[in-house]
Amino acid sequence: MEFGNFKVYKPKMEYRRFGKTGKMVSVITLGGMRYKYADSEPRDLIPRETLLQCRDTVEKALAQGINLIETAWGYGKSEHVYGKVLNNELKIKRDSYFLMTKGNPKTAEETRKMVDLQLKALKTDQLDFYAWHGINNQELLSIACAKGGPVEELLRLKKEGVIGHVGFSTHAPLETILKTIETNLFDFVNLHYYYFFQRNKAAIDLAASKDMGVFIISPNDKGGQLSRSPQKLMDLTAPLHPIQWNARFCLGHEAIHTLTFGLPVTAQFEHLNGIFPAPAPMSQEDEQIRLGLESQKSLDPYAEYEGYEMESDPSGLNIPEILRFRRLWKCYDMKDFGVYRYNMFQEKGHFFPGSFPTEENLGKIDSSNCPPTIPLTDLIRETHAGLYREKT
């Protein structure tokens, strides 16, 4: 590839075998989480603006060679708008693309009802891939995989030919992800992994040992809000855009098969130039960029400390994520991303759990798990002062 002149480079989609499913999927997936007005009710009432946005996005995605479309029950109108665009608006042949959706029903009965509604919304009689959505902690793992429970029902639907392959999506701590993979119930896994969050590498390796499909969630948004990269990061990944380099970093692992490009995806299609070819292992040029990024950690004396031994700290603080946001702020000028994500902590939620550091919570930190050379409380206070924003 001619790095110096992207304008003459025509993107050419690449495809990888999605583990034991045997399906050759595009290494870029079209995600469907953030269509306009997606959260408004009723979910089957599609505003004209939403329909046109989806149609434009799907047309551009298919033109780029993307053959995997991903959505979920939890994405509001997304399944309905895809159903209308793919079948009524564009009349795309069903065998020309793969369809993945997700849901988190809690019982077998609820599972069958939900899948039936999803099939109707998507205007299809078969789903290529279905993921139990959000096995984010041990409790949800137990619910999903209970005897006679939802995953068992999904596997029954697989035997009936309604679902092609059953997987799971997760935002869980690594230990829970590993336990879920070890159930041997699933054909694929959707998880987080990208340059600025490499914690789940062991889960990817375990999935590879079981020939599971590996789908990377949100590499551009949760991976660093890369569409809004600061100049420092742009310079560090040059001549590639951070979106391009991060995609190449992920695809540098043979066990990773596809990355979701979510909305506003239309604005990101320009970045497909420069991703391909995406060799595994990484090219020498990409490795040099990685080394340059690694060198930035020396700018802060505490940047190397990740704090994963404090994942279940009694304070309720998500200490590894707090430290990660601090590292990205101090070493890569990614403060805006830190503000964006830090303020999403959910004290009672399970998709991004974590309390804020009140004096009471700070007093509950079990410092015995932290190296004595790390001024942990000071680092947390500093991060909170820099990134927290009062809700208005």
C-alpha cells in the first residue's frame, strides 16, 4: 500500500472465517446502535429521517463490501428500520449478507417470544447469529446459562434452524468472560479489545483455542472516541488516522475476525481507506507506530499501573477504568474521551459499573491490594477533579 497517497488507494474489503461458524464475514461489521430517534416509542414507528439515515448507511456499507449487519433488541428501533431498509427500500437478497442480533431474555419462554418479535421486525425467518446480550457479571452468567434457561432455548432454536449460531456479548471483567467461554455453549463472542484497552487478550486467546468467532465491540467509540482524536494522537499514528491504525492493530491478531463500525458510520467510511491490507501479524510500519504509542507512557510516573487486582474493591469504584482514563489524559491528550466515558459510570448498572469517589467511597478502598509506591487515592482524586462533570 502506498502510505503517502491515500487518494489513489481504493479500499478492498477483507474477509475472515468467523471461527467454528464457518462463515466468511467482512472484517468490518455495520453496527446499528445509534440511529436517530432510535429510543423513542413505539419502536415500530420509523421517522422518515431515521429511515433515510439507515438507507444511506446500508447502501454505503454494502458498496464497501461489508456483509455483516449487527443490531439488538436493546437498540430500540434499529431492528425495525433494518427490516424496512433491507427488504422494502433496497430489496437486498437475504443470502447476500449476514444478520446478527442480540437480546437478554431471562427465561426460555421469554426467549422464544423475543426472538419471534425480532424475526418479524427484521422481516426474516432466519438469523445467522444471535448473541445473548450483556453477560456482564456472574449473576447474569448464571441466569443466561441456567438449566432450561434462555441460552438452552436459543440452542433449541438453533436446532430448529431459526438461528444459525449462538454467541454472547459482554462488558464483563475478564474472569467472567473466561468462565462464560469455558461453558462451551457458544460459537462466538462479542467483546471489547483495542489498543487502548488490551485487558481481554486472554479471552481472545481462549476463544481462539475453542475456534470461536471473535467480534470486537466499538473500537472507534469506546476504543477512544477516535473520530475526535486529539492532534497528539493523530501525529503519533501518522500517516494513518487513529481509526485506521487501531483497526489494523486489532486485525493484527489472527483470532480477531471482525470489528463493528457503529454510527454515525457514514462519516467513518472514509477511514476504510488505509486499513487494508491488514496483515496478521502486524506489519513493521504498524509495529513502529505501536512502539511510539507505548513510549508515551514514560511521560507519567504512574501510567504503567493498571490496577486490575482491585477490580472488586469494596469502595465500588471502577479503579482500573479510572486509572485508564487518567493514563489516556496524561499520556495522549485524550481528556475529552476521559470526560465522555468517566461520566458514564453506572452505580447500579452492569454495562459500565462504577461509583464516583465520594469521601465515603474513598475511605472504603482496600489499599492492601495496591503497591505501596502507588498514591492511589491521590490519582483517583486528580482524575475525578479533571474529568467529572456535574449533570445539568
